[in-house]
Amino acid sequence: MYVKDVVVQNQVGLHARPATFFIQKANEYKSSIWVEKEERRVNAKSLLGVLSLGILCGSDIRIIADGADEQAAVDALVELVESGFAE
């Protein structure tokens, strides 16, 4: 299991478009991947799950992966979040 915390930087948080990019990136990996905000954890490969967290600009989230490519998956998703989804 590999875990990293990241702060969401983009203006509108993880609304539909950046959440879609996030999920597409998560689906490139075989590992099971979750996103955690406060005490809630959802599947990072589920659009409804990610949107249900209500992730806004400045939110602290934790990205967790478990599997063969867990470190690459978490690092790529953290990089995507830190980039502000190119917005």
C-alpha cells in the first residue's frame, strides 16, 4: 500500500471536468486506488464517488493505492492534482 497527501490547487476543486481527468488517469493503473477526504474514502476510478466528496480548492486529500503499480499510480495522480489540471 502506498499513500500520499496532496492539497487541491485548482480554482474550482474537483468538479466534473478535472474529476474526469483524475478518473481517466486512475484507470490507467491496475492497482486499487482510493481518494480520502476527512473520514470518507471512495474509489478513485468512480466519477460519482469522487464528485460525492465535494473536493474544493484548498482541500486536503489522501490518495491511496494497493497493487503492482501502486507507487506509479499515486505519484501520477498527485502530480495531476498539483498541476491544477492545466486550468
